[in-house]
Amino acid sequence: GAFAGTRLFDQPSPGPIGPGTDLVARTEAARRRSGTVVRRELRAAATEVDLGGRVVRTWAYDGTVPGREIRVRAGDELRVRLVNDLPAETTVHWHGLALRNDMDGVPGLTQDAVAPGAGFDYSFVVPDPGTHWFHPHVGVQLDTGLQAPLIVEDPAEPGGYDMEVVLVLDDWTDGWGDSPETILERMAREGMVMGGTAMDGMGHGGSAMEDTMPSPDRPLGADTGDVAHPAHLINGRLPEDPYVIRSRPGHRVRLRIINAGSDTAYRFAVGGHTLTVTHTDGFPVEPVDVETLIIGMGERYDVVLTAGDGAFPVVAVPEGKDAPSGFALLRTASAHVPVPGASPAELRGRLLTYGALAPTGEVALDPQDPDRELELALQMVDGGRKWFLNGAGFGDHEPLEIRADERVRLVLRNESMMFHPMHVHGHTFALGAGDRPGIRKDTVNVLPMETLTVDLQADNPGQWAVHCHNIYHAELGMTTVLSYV
Ligand code: C2O
Ligand code: CU
């Protein structure tokens, strides 16, 4: 099946600020290097994958969903040869990395899209340690299964755990048919696609609109999305045949949790366990204990738990959606195994809020008056046929202009009743504009009608995408460019 290969920035691009510019050369020269080179080949292709009791045909990296993890250390040079065996153009974006601009993978902005049958060599020094991931930046390809973890280890990190596990949460859309664009086209034609009407494959019913208002029971909980995802996966597995974390009683287990869903925020919990939150989007925070947390699309959290004795449900409940939760098992003994769909009490326990978190000293951005303040109004247009920033869709905005070495404040004003996990490429911002340093993140969930402020240091010259990580919103207009001038 051919699909048009729609892409963000389908307009004449100013072109990347390449390594030819002095500013970029200076930034590159200043990067800390380990001297190690890590090489990988990455093949994007149509394939069949087994989700656990169900074989589906989809697009994936190297034949698996999620794709095979890439693991490097901060300062390593990563060289990835992308082989595009898809019937469509593609690219790879390295989500969370403040890398050199011409390797950022945004077609029409930092590179040409890679044609079917062609390849591209990504090569860059990996800056900050943390839990990151990668995916295409073309259309809604991310939602087909093209995504994988990118774990950047910190040689200096003290550790304090016995084992670590990467958990990728993903909303599964059945029934792409031959074209991942089907749902997008339908949204553009009809507005929000609700209640599984677009896909019947997994018998999903009911309306996703019912739970859109925040309430005490759902403190962050608006409906996140537009597209019915009838199933939710943890590490590529359906609840019927879940992914199993095998550990030992008393072991400290670090979970690196990545929300790779295209339009689902998850409420995450592990039955019988408290979660100590240690990192947001890869950056360390002062540890905070919670029972549950909400993870927006594109966000990552690292948590540590001390494994109990038995078998425990690991659940990712789709916020505002009537669908079975993502489900995995933590197992330390051959005890009774909880049934898929188990709803541990922890889901209604202490819920993490951004306000409860503070960055550790070494990653705190000192509060400073901004040199420049840019406001972005997040808007639903025409019943969800379009999603705008400041009254325009991508291609129709002027880029947001900034200068190197400025402190830049972005004011994210959500004027809609959906929530929007806003993502900035090439930078990590500090959340909040107070006199306390805010947590470092690259993706922040802006709740319905809420305004959030983030500050960033303009220290990575180039043309950088800024967009909602609901990939449907991004593709239907909620995308702009931060441009160094
Ligand atoms: Cu993970 Cu531009 O996004
Ligand atoms: Cu959005």
C-alpha cells in the first residue's frame, strides 16, 4: 500500500543550519566526547509482529515492536545507518537529545526525507544521559510501531539498584489497512474520531468524550486524544500474554518508562509497590515516593521500587479511554498470578504532580529573567479537524526567532479541552517561571485551559521543531519551529 508520505513541514524549508556555521562548529567543539563509537543498522520495513496471542501486520524497526533498544554512554558517538524498506519516505528523530541540528530527523527542516529503498547515515555525539527514544518524524508513522528506546547511560551515576527494565507503553491501533494515513485523513475530514468507529477489529465501544473533565478522581485527567486505540501494549505485549519482569524479593528494580503512544496518556502503577521517582525525561530529580503517575505522550519517567514477594500487576491505564489497560507482570515467586485487567489500589493512591518534583542540583537551570518571551496558544479548530498554534497551522506560521545564548521563556497557553504534551527539539527546558529551579524536561503535559511556562537556554543553534506529541495534533497543525537567527 502506498501512502502519500505526508510530512511535517511540507513547505520550502530554510534548510538546516549545518556544521558550516561558526556557531554550530563552536557548539560541536564544546561537546564532551568519550572517544567510543557505537554503530548500528536500523531497518524500517513492513512486517508481521506477534503482540502475544495476536499476529498483526504493521511497520516496525528490525521486525519488532518496540524496536531493539540502542544503549550508549553519554559522550559516545552514535552512528546509525537507517535503511528504508518502507513503501514511504521516512526519517529518524532522536527524542530527548540535544544533538547537532542536521541529525535531528525532521524532513523539510533539517534533512530531506529518506526515499523508499534509500538510506541515511545518522552520526552524532550523544550529549545527556537518560531514558530517551527514537521514532520517525513523518506523518503518523510513529503510531504504526516504528519506535524504540534509546538509553544513554551515565558513567558517573551512583546506581543504587539491582536491575533495570525498560518499559515502553504504546497505544495500538488495529486496522491500519494498507495505510497509516487512513485515520489521519478521516480526522481531517470528520474531526475527532471517537469510540472505535474507525476500527472494529478489537471490539472497542463507548465514547472517549465522557471523561474529559478533570475531577478529584482524575486530577490530571482530561481525555488525551482523538483516535480510538482499542488495545494498549507494554513492551509490545497484549494483556493476554504479558511481558514479565522477573526479579527477586527485596531487589531494587529501576523502571525506565517511556510513553511511545501516539495519543494516549497513561496512569501507571505497580500493585503492592511504592514508586520512587528519580528522573523526568532522563534528568534526575530529588527522589519522591508515589503510588501512581501520569505519563503523557513522549514523556519518560525513571522510578525505583523494592520488589515484594509474589506476582504483581504492572498497569498502564489509558486516561479517558474505554479500553483494556496495558498490562505486564512483576514476578519474584511462583505465587498466584493476577488476571489481566487487575486494577490495583495504587492507581487511586498518591499521584505524582509536577509540583512535587525538584531537579537535583547538578541539572538545575538557575532561574533568570528571560531575554525573550514567546507565547504559544494551543487551539482546537473546526471540531478537531485542525489543531493550531497561535491561530495558524504549520506551514502558516512565522518561525519563533531566538538568538544563541539567550534565556528563552515559552508560555504554553492551552485554550482547548484536550491536553497537549508539548515537546521542544534540541533542548531541555526547566518547568516553571518561579524563583525555584524547575524540573528539566523536553515534553510537558499542558492540561485543558491551563497555562504552563518553561525556560530554556538557547545553547544549541539550528532549526528546531516545537510541537504537541499527540502525533495527530502535530500532523494536523500543532507544530512550529524555534529558529536561531
Ligand atoms: Cu518525539 Cu518531534 O518528537
Ligand atoms: Cu495536542
